[in-house]
Amino acid sequence: LSFYPNPALDFLSVNFISEAGKTARISVFNPVGQAIAHKYTETVSGVNNVTLDLAGVAGGIYFIQLELDSEITTEKVIVQ
């Protein structure tokens, strides 16, 4: 799981590797654990790139979570 830019402004590009035909869920959580956004995407074989719209999200620290198959990966991102 990787993403850019960090810190982010209006969008965040999320990159991850997957097999084709899987459904991935990308979620954004605030520091107290409340989900503020979810995005589902069908994956392709290899590198996948998903853009999250962060327009209107207040500045601060957030957590990006990728759920793919039974694996969950979480990373910190800063929104300006």
C-alpha cells in the first residue's frame, strides 16, 4: 500500500497490488476511529491506482485503510 501526496489537499492517489477480479475497500478514518469515507473498487491484476476525493475534509491526521481479501492494511496520512 502506498499513496501520494502526503500531506494531501483535495485528493489522494492510493496504489496497491492485487489479483484480478477482487473487490477492495478503501476507507478513511478520523483520529477517533470514525469512518468519513469508503470507496469500493474492482481490482485488476497487478498495480491498482484509486483516487480518493478529499475536498471538504478538514485538515488533520487521518488513517487510510485498505481491505483486500482477508487482509487489512492501515497507514497514516495528513490532510492540509
